[in-house]
Amino acid sequence: MPKKRLTEQFLRNLKPQEKRVEYYDQHLIKDGQLKKKGVKGFLVRLTKAGNKYFYYNYWHNGKSKKYKIGTYPDIGVSKAREIARDLSFQVDKGLDPQAEKKKRKQAPDPRTFKEISEEFKEKYLPTLKKKTREEYTRIIDVELVPKLGKHPIKEISRKQIISLLDGKAYGKSPAPVMANRIRARLSKIYSFAIDRGLAEANPVSNISKYKKTKAGGKVEKKRNRYYNPDEIQELWKYFDNWNEPTGSVLKMLLITGQRKTETMNMKWDDIRKGVWTIPAELAKNSEQHLVPLSDMALQIIEELRPMTGKSDYVFCSPQGNNEPIKWLTRVRKHIQDNSDVPDFRPHDLRRTVATYMAKLGVDRTVLGKILNHKGLAGDDQVTAIYDRHGYMDEKREALNNWAYKLQRIIDDKKENQ
């Protein structure tokens, strides 16, 4: 049998052959020196259909046996090698991994999905940001436990899970995006259970994601909507006439291009010397983000001070309790139903800012830094470590130029629009 140092790159590039073939793991040797040990008996089987399965091959009582570890890429090479190493320790102790696995399957396990999901919430969720924790908790308590909670996790079938997800994706109110979120959260719970020996496999891993569709069943393309000058004027009119501080939040989204939740949670203490600091715990990428504020943005903020200046939040909820506003649903629906922009969505304001800045000649990297979008900014792992330039001057210039352009659009200055 051929030998090869099994790596992610090797597995990704492995193509089907005319017959089934197995590759055994070997040591990584570089410049004549042993760098990483392989695991004797650890192998990947490539079928003619292109499927890739990890196995551990061993001898017990004079017989050759194979223990199936899992399927690639449902389980990665490093994890599979770690499992194979643990199995080799069992063999060294005189145990038969296959027989031990059979014992575990036959042993009754009363742990229900609800019990395991509660343990998941207790041990895994505290590692996540508050908003993500809340989303996980809602999906577990509302979408998963009512349907799966009473069943032992080992007895939940792939068919049950597909039925649950299909009901969300294709039910009375089709929600394929939410079905995909539920699928992802459920898969994470199964991974958690597998790591703790509470489940043998992840039945979610081979269930395909749902495609987002429009009425009539056609696949909806990725949204690329941004607003032209006439639509910006129309929207600004509605922002002006809407109750505060909601109207000002929408204006701020169009002026700064920042994310909705981050903007709604802006605090007075976050603003210093004309710079808004979005704290790491609130930012989507969990890194502190500095936004230079144009005069246009600062004016809107200062106009709110008599109303919300005694609270922590610039856009404090009128309901009191010193909390920020949390929803823009009502204003969104009102604009959709009454304005000349019937497809209005607040997130499109961010795309509008990005589009006009690009038209103004803002460098792609600077634009990515303004939007705090690592992909757009070109922040790969290397640049994130070595590029410490904050681009504050470039961001300030770009945001000031956009504010000037936006003001001319609002004032109906048509030249060079």
C-alpha cells in the first residue's frame, strides 16, 4: 500500500482513480530530521466514487482489523490522526477498539438531546459574544428542543433532522436562511457531544444547505442593491420625519457605513475627539474599530444630546431603562409601504456608502478599513499581524468626502452626481 504524509492539502487534491486505493500515514521528515510523527496503521481510503474515509488498521489476537474513524471532510486530518493515536494506545493495552465500540453502542445511554443541549449551553456558549449566545439559546429553546428534546441523542435519525429542517425551509412561511442557521447550530451541538463521547456521529454533516429562494421557487441571487441619488433624497425625507432617535440611527448608517447593531449600540463614552470607538466585544470581528466622524455625523449626534445625553447610549430607547433601540422593523415596513423605495432595507445603506466611496476613488484597502471588513481590506493572517497602520488619516478623508457628496445629493446639487 502507498505511504504518504496525510495532510489537508493532500486530501483536498486527492482525485478518484480507477480502483479503490488506501494511503497509509507516514512520518514527516525534513532535511533528514524527523519533524512530525505519523501514526502506524492510520490511513485514508479513497473510493472509486471519490469518497474519503479515515481508518485505523491494527492487529488483535492474530487478526487484522480496521476501525472506521470517520469521513473527510466531516472530520479533519489532525483530528482523525489524534483519534488513531488514542486507538493505538488501546491496542497497546491489549484492548480491541472494535469490541469497545460495540460495547458503547449496546450500552443504554439515557442522555436526551435536551440534557446535552443544556450542557452545551453551560460549557460552550460562555465562550461566544453576547449576541451570538442569545441567538444560539433562542434556536435551541425554540427550534430544537421542542422537536428533539425528549429523544436520546444517539437515537435521533438523519430523517428526523431533515424533516425538522425542511419544515422550516419549506413550511407555511418558508425560511431557508433560518433553516441553515438551525442546521449549523445543531451540527455544533453534535460536535460537542462527539468530543465528550456522548454521540458516535454527526447526522447533520451530510445534509446540504438550503438555497435562498424567492416566490415561485427561483433561487435568489446575492443582493447587491444600493440607492441612487433620487432614492437617497426620498429616504432622507423619511429619516427626517421619523421619531427620534430612530431617524438619526438611519442617517448615521448612511453617513458612516457601519453595521446596524454596532451603530444602535453607540455610547456617549465611545466618542472622543471626533472619533467613535466600536469596542471589540461589539464588533463583528471581535476587534476594536475606530471610526473618524465627519462634521455631518457629529452634528446629528450633538442634536440628540438634549434627548439622550443623560443615558449611556446615544440612540437610547424612548422606552427608558437606559437601553439602546433594538429594532428598525417598524420604520423599515413604513418606508417600504409608503415611499418610492419599496424594497428598502437598512443594510443596503452600508452597501450604498461603499459603492459611492468606490466611485469617489477611495482605495479598496481604505474602504475595507472603514467598513471593518477584513476580506475587502485584504487583511489575511499575515497582514493582520504585521500591518499596524491604522489608516486613520485616510479613513477621515474618505468619510469627509462622502459626507460632502451626501450633503450635495440631499440638497439636490445635481452637477457631477
